[in-house]
Amino acid sequence: MIEIKPALDVDAKVYPRSIKGYFQRWRWVMVGFTQLVFYGLCWLPWNGRQAVLFDLEARRFYLFDFVLWPQDTIYLAILLALSALALFLFTAVAGRLWCGYTCPQTVYTEIFLWIERLVEGDRPKRIKLDAASWSPRKMAVKTTKHALWLSLSLWTGLTFVGYFTPIRDLLSSVSSFSLGPWEIFWVLFYGAATYGNAGFLREHMCKYICPYAQFQFVMFDRDTLNITYDKERGDPRGGRAKGADPRSVGLGDCIDCSICVQVCPTGIDIRDGLQLECIGCAACVDACDQVMDKMGYPRGLIRYSTENAVLMKASRGEIIRRAFRPRVLIYLAIFLSVSFATAWSLATKVPLKVSVIRDRAAMSREAADGSIENSYTLLLTNASEQTRRYRISVDGLPGLRIADAQEVSVPAAAIGEAALVLSLEQGAVGAGAHNIRVRVEDVADPAVAATESARFWMP
């Protein structure tokens, strides 16, 4: 059973100290990557529009070459299921990787902290500035910081709305002061959420509000990678001269410098054991490794490891071998199976949907030549981005024929409507409803085709 210990002081304001190192470089790589995708994707042109656009008014989602309609909500359900599976998989293997490197709360907090350090200075200067009485200098520094925060937050809100209203049209509306009320609301709402969460809530979001932080530990076990302090090697703690042999003075490798606490964005002491507040960012790992280098001690006093590995002093190869345990393999198999099936479905998806709606005003009618006619309305969804001309054919009953036009043109990414009148000689079949099939295919590309069942009513 994994023991979860509380943080030292949940009320004190946290002033994270800046640190450089291997894991912090990776964190900034992920910050750059996620923000490049978020801020840049809405500007990417694609087929005469932006590459990703969720057009709620027209009820269409554009994802590069794919045009998704309300009938394709199954893909949204699959995406949510894949996200949950990925969360279970990565958490079981390596703890809170999502929280430490790609969670928007973590990413924007890191960006806001960078702005704060740029304007106010590193940890000691920020503490001193907050403790000082208000002065023109303090007012100017605080105003500059919040102005930068607000500018970034508003740009973030504008970008978010730019995925629902074309970003270029949105900026044009901003410049001409003609934004709609809902666009103004969501820009300000999302901007305020970014400003409040990353500027003020910060670690409190991870500690008390985020539901993932509250239930993540049910997905941990003794072979899950976490940030771990090697208590056997580090204790007892205490100061000593640089380069001194800790065993000769009855101490462990930890010099009790508290830098691991100072760099922690949630303000915990990892030496107290695994805690709910730990987001797995590994800032303490980089900080401790630098201290160990200065003291001439081996790295890894604080490291990514598992509970079993620390107890058994397992090698890296043993940790990797034990990572592929049955639960992880099951998660992986399900995740890959669903991913491949979804990719295959999207790759083979026909950009055409057909709905056949019977004329409810009359089940059937007798034509001038004595034949029996049934009327239908065809709804043809052209899910491609080119105008297509479709040929309509029917089968299922001998002698069944189309009494009107057999071809219809539908514009790109649009729903076309066509009247379909089917005719059959009296006496050709018995009275009642008979199953038929309506086939619609692209005149230029017969591979783009769909067949829909319907019923022909004979009096």
C-alpha cells in the first residue's frame, strides 16, 4: 500500500526558485510544443480555410482533410475514451507525466512564472518585493507584470475563440470594434480563467480543485515511476564541509539545503515521501543533482524510481522490465486497438451520407399511366471539400424505376436535398410495404457511394 503524506504548509505563498537541468529543459520543450500547436494551428491555412475550425453555426468540424458532421459524434466519444485510456496507461507507468509536462494549468503557470521572474527577479527578490511597503517602484513593477499577464491572457482567449470563429475574421472584427456579444463573452471568460488560474490559483488548482489529483493514486502501484527520495541513502541529514565523506561524520548524502523545497511549484518537501500535491515535474531532481555535483556525491538522491526499486535497489533494466506488468499491457493493448481501429475508420470513411425520408402526406398514389408512385426526400451530405455530382439508382423490386431526375449536384461541405419519385407497375408485387435500396454514387468517383434502405408501399 502506497503511503500518501500531506504537504508541510498549505497556507504559505509559494515562491518557486528557478532551476535548470535535464528535466526542466524537457518541460520547456513541452511548453514550446503545446503552445506552438495551440497558438499556431488556427493560423494554418488548409484548402482555402484554417486547418482546424469548429464551425458550430454551420454544424461542421474541419480537421485538416476531414469534415465532421453531427452524425460523426461517435468520433468525439472515441476521442474521450482514448484520452481516458491514455491517462490510465501513462499514470500506471510513470505517475503524473501529464501534470508535470503538458497540463494547461502547469504550462501556463510556468509561462506566468517566467514573466514574473523576468519582471520581479528570482525567488529572493520576489519575496523581498512582496514584503516591502508600497512605493512607486513596487507599483510600476507590479503593474508591468500584470499588464503582461493580462495581454497574454487576452491573446489566449482570442486564440481559443479563433477555433470557433475563423481567426482572421475574428481579428478583423476586433480591429473594427464589431465583435459579437458571444465572442466578447468567451474571449473575456477564457482570458479571465487563464489570468486567474495561472496568475493566482497556481498550485491551489493542483492541490484542491483538479479532480485528477484527488483520484490519481488509485492508478499507482509499487512499480509506478514517481519522484522518489532515497531515504536510506540521504538520512540522517545535515550540513558538512564540501567534499566531506558523509559516513565519517555519521550523516547521509542529504545536506539539508532545502533547495528541493524552494524549486517545487507546489511548495512540498519531497523528502517527506509521496504526496498528493506532487505534480511530477522533477524540478527537485534537477536541483538535487546539481547539489550532489557540487558536493562530489553520486546523482540520484532524488530521482524517478519506483517503490519496489528503492526497496530492492533494482537496476534500470529491472525497473523497465517490471513496468510491463499485466495491467499496463492490458491498457496498452486496448489503447492501441482502439487507436488503430479509429485511424482505419477515418482513413476509409466515405465523404457521403444519405438519408431517405418518405413523404408522410401520402403512402402512395396512382400516376396518370396507371403505375403506383411513392415519393421520398433525399438528404445528401457531401462531407468533402469539392462540389460533387451524384447518380441515384434503386433496386430491390423488379421493374422499379425512378420517375424523375437521376442526378443531383451538391456543393462542397454542404447538405443537398433532392426529391425522389419511384414508380412501379400495378400488380408487379403484392400489396403492402416492400424493402428497397437507394444507392447514391459520385459520377466522377464511383468509390464514393452510399446505400440506404427504404420501403415501397403498394396499395
